[in-house]
Amino acid sequence: MTDDLFNNSPPAKEDVYSVSDLNREARYLLEENFPAVVVEGELSNIAMPASGHWYFTLKDESAQVRCAMFKGRNQYVKIKPKEGMQIQLKAKLSLYEGRGDYQLIVQSVSPLGEGALRIAFEALKSRLHNEGLFNGDLKLSLPSLPKHIGVITSPTGAAIRDIISVLKRRFPSISVTILPVSVQGRDAAPGMVKAIKLANKKQGCLKDLDVLIIARGGGSLEDLWAFNDEQLARAIFESTLPVVSAVGHEVDFTIADFVADVRAATPSAAAELLSPEQEDFMAIYAAYQTQLSNMLMAKVKQFRQNLNWLKKQIKHPGRRLQEQAQKLDHLEIKMRREFHFYLSQSKNSVKELTHGLIQYSPISLIREQQQNNRYLSASLQKASLKSLKNARFKLADLSRALNNLSPLNILSRGYSMTYDVNNKLITQVASIKTGDTLRTRLHQGEVVSSVNYVRDPLNKTSTSE
């Protein structure tokens, strides 16, 4: 090996293939070294173009292979191939050079009966039905107006685009959270089970979820097979959130459709099922607005009535002033009492301090303390007198205000008030006539008189006996 590393001689020339040459050689190897084979499996992905050739996939539970049956051969086949059909075919192994795809060139086809996937579907459907997973009494009701919808689907598929489009058109205020999963293949069912359990935990941005939609577009039985998974069916059944199944087209049925609380024919139908028409909702809102307005107007009317009643309960200003004056007198008496009590305590404290100073302190300290006590006593007395003086001034102001508002004070300036026999105050000439007996209130005393002559300055008319 060491010699080869340091050998400077040029290497031998290797064969170099183009892609076309490589695929051609691989096809020759397959066709020349494998005899015709007989294979059993399930039909899927059938395509019949205008050329008359058939292209399809033959599969079992764990593998699949592409197949081609040309027009010269398929014209002798007596059956019409269908999705899910279990068949047996005779073919030769080959390779499609254009794509490098390994395929079978089919020579003959014979049916084996109903497809294995269809049989498994019916068996699981029957077993789950017997266990009660399809029981309508156990299904959850959908919210009348969901605020937050969780959608378990492929984030790039047509289903989510249809759902979002419908919700934006009908009721755009509904929040939508996409729980992205694969909707086809081996990992699809476990991914959807995990998404359902995550949504039911209601954590983070999912804490206010109201309902779930499980959706994907249409396809063959094998394309939709993930929605026939038993674990997925049990996860839907155990969900505490209502689940709407919107898988495939109207003619497509899966196990998920039977277990879900509601089945929608398409993803768009699921979105319409969960969203009210915005115009209908706005009409209801307008009705509520009118009802609220009427209730508020009735409440305002009631408050006005209460206010009028309270106005009638208000006390006369004179009486209120009397009560305030009495309250002020009471406060003055209380203040004087507190002042004398405080002054007495202060004097006692001064005596005790003086006694203590005489007994324990130097004479200079005693004199300084006595001077301070005299100053505090004078300040306290001055402050108390000032407070009392301010209170008296306030009382005088209130008395003057009461006197100015008193009707008796107005009468003292030469005015009078005249009443009829019903003790009703007369404010205009039109309310009296000749011969009426009137009572006039003066500043001091009353005058009772009889009307002999009435003159109305507005109508410029007069009446007399």
C-alpha cells in the first residue's frame, strides 16, 4: 500500500458513464437477468391517458412498485381496474430510462377479490362501532360562536387555504391556529394523534381553543389511509375538545368521519359550519344595541324621577344653617374643653418638670426649661385664641349669608307677599278678580283686604265692582 501511495505513475483509465448510458445498462441487466414474474398486490394511483396505456401502482402494506400496461396488452383485460382492487399480474422487470424509475411491464392482469385495505377498513369500522366509538349520544356539541379554532392539517395543502378563505369571508374575527402535520404516509397518523393531545392540553397559544378541525383534500383510499388509523380514532374519541372531520370530498368516508363529533363534507364546509354569517351576526348586534339603548333611556328616566324626589326632600336653607350653627357651637365647646384639658395637662407637666429640675438639675437648666415652657404656653394660648377667632368669623359670615337669604329680610326693605284664601302666593293679576279676599304679609304683621279694582297691564283691561 505504501508503494502505491508514492507511485507517481498515471492511474489506469476508468469507465465513465453518462446518466443515459447508466440507465440503459441497468435496464438491460433487469430485463435479461429476470424472467417474467407473478406479483400480487393492491391497485392504486390508476391513470388512463388518451394514448390507451395504463399506469398504476401495485402495493402491499409495506412497499409499492410502479407498473405500466400498454394498449396492445390491456385491450384483452376483461375487468375494469379500480382503486383498492386486489389483483395478480404477470410482468417483466424493467427500468424507465427517462426518470430512472424501476417498474413492471405488465403482460396480464387477473382480479383476486376486494382489496385488502378495504377489508381492513370494514373490519376496523365494525369493531369500533361495537365498542361504542360511533355512539351519537357521546358526541360533543359544537360552540355556537367559536373564538379560536385549531386546524390539524398540512400547512401547505389546499384544505387550509380553503378553511382560511371561508373564515375570512364569513367571520374574520375568529382566530385560527394551524397544528401542522403530514396527512399522508407512515408518519401521518401518529403526528395527528400527537397534535390532538397537544391541543387538549390547552397550553400557551392553545389555551383558549374552542374546537378542532381535522382536514385534508380528497384522494384514493390509500391516500386517505392515515385517517383510518385506530389510534387516531381513539384520540378523536377521547378529545375533550369538539372535533370536526373534514377529510376528502363528499363521497369519501374514513374512520375519522365516524368517530368525530361532526363530519363535514369538505374543509370549506367545516369552516362554514363553525362560522356564522357576518351579516346575520351584525343584525343581531344591532338588535342588542337597540335594546340596550332603550334600557339606558328607561334608566335615565328613572334617575330623573329619583332626582326630582330627592329635590323635594332637600331641607330649607335656614334650617340647614341652624344645624350648621349648632354643630359649630358644639365644636367650639368641645375645642374649649379640649384646650382647657390640654392646658391643665401642660401645667401639670410643667409643675412636674419644675419639681424634677429643682431636685435633679442645675439652676441654669431649670431656668432655661421654665422659659421654654412659658414660651410654649403662650404660643398654645395664642394659637387657640386665633382658632377661636377664625371660628367666630366663620360663624358671623354664615349668619350674614343666612340673613341675606331670609325672606323676612326682604320684607324689611318694603316688600310684601300676598296670598289668596287658599293660602296660595299670588304672582300675577290674572289669578284674582274683584271681590276676592286677600292676605298681605308685611315685615311686621299682616293686612287682610278685599279686591275692588283689578288692572291687567299686559291685556290693558280693568275690572271693578
